[in-house]
Amino acid sequence: GEDVEQSLFLSVREGDSSVINCTYTDSSSTYLYWYKQEPGAGLQLLTYIFSNMDMKQDQRLTVLLNKKDKHLSLRIADTQTGDSAIYFCAESRNFGNEKLTFGTGTRLTIIP
Amino acid sequence: NAGVTQTPKFQVLKTGQSMTLQCAQDMNHNSMYWYRQDPGMGLRLIYYSASEGTTDKGEVPNGYNVSRLNKREFSLRLESAAPSQTSVYFCASSGFVENEQFFGPGTRLTVL
């Protein structure tokens, strides 16, 4: 079955860039997502990328996809204290209305 | 719009007790999902419903039942709770238009 893996923890100094990595095994993955979970809350979609794209940028967020290596990364520029959260990578085969396979989540801690 | 709502927010059960977790969405979404979140394991799909009247097993369905009461509501039932079911439970929904799952705030369940 599908498998999505992430490191569990990442610590970054305020103002630096954060890079959160994810690897997946399903070569049929068509859409790859990054969700953010703040303490005590549900998940919220940050961004997603279609598998025929290499990069997507949205303000402070940059998503890089290496389809050959099945590697996805999320870069957060100028990391702020409000970026402290758990970040989940997820994948699906179809657009919308489709169940997702989530990674284990990476807890991002910001050091003042 | 309230989005996805879940009740209760917290629950403590004794082993062998039963309970139903309620979920409702007001976004006219066809698909609804139940996940459990455990430390270091990310989100795992318990059951999902692609449309009103249909339900399917996810990755970890044992010990749970679901009911898609109507398009808005999707409930999760624990018939005989076990300590291994101590977890945070999230309900989510998605539609054909948005490439996104919308999550509720979660129910934190402890089984003693």
C-alpha cells in the first residue's frame, strides 16, 4: 500500500528558513499536499502540487517535488513563531473528493 | 458557515463502554471521513463515505462502526471501547470542486 514518511521533529531559529521533507512510495500519486495543524486544532490545507510540476511558490511557502526520487519538500521563508505547528505531507491519486494518505507529521519548533 | 463540527470535544470512557462521536458539515460535501491521530503515527483513516448511503473501510476499521445518516452527518461508534482506542479523532469532508479536505476540531477520547 501507499506509504508517506516524514521526520518527526525540526527546530529552526526565528527568521531562518525551515525545510520540511517528505518521501512517498506510490508512483501513482497525482496530487501532493501540505497540511498544517496548530495546537488543539484540526488540519488546514497550506498548499498542494500536481505531480507534473517541479515547484510551486505561494508567498513565504515554496514546494519542491522530485518525482523521480518521490521526494517532496516544504520551505518556509523567514520562519515566525506563528509557524510553530505540526506539518503533514499527504498524497492522493485524484482531484478532490478523494481519500488521502498522510505522513506521520513533522513538529516544527521555533527557537527565539 | 460553521464548516465541520464535532461533538463532544473531550470524552473519558471505561473499558467496555460504548459511545458515538458525532460529525456534521454544512458545505454540501459528498465525501466524509473519520481519522484517528496518534503520536508518531500521523492520521490514519478509519472509515470514509464517498456519498450519502455508502461507507467503506479505511486503514484501521476494527472496533468501529459508522453511519452516514444523511449528506450532512457522519457518525462514528465504538461498541465496546478498549484502551487502544485512546486517541484524537478527526472528522473531515471534501467536495468535487475544492481539492481539499476540511477538518473538524477533533474529539480527544481516553479509554481507561
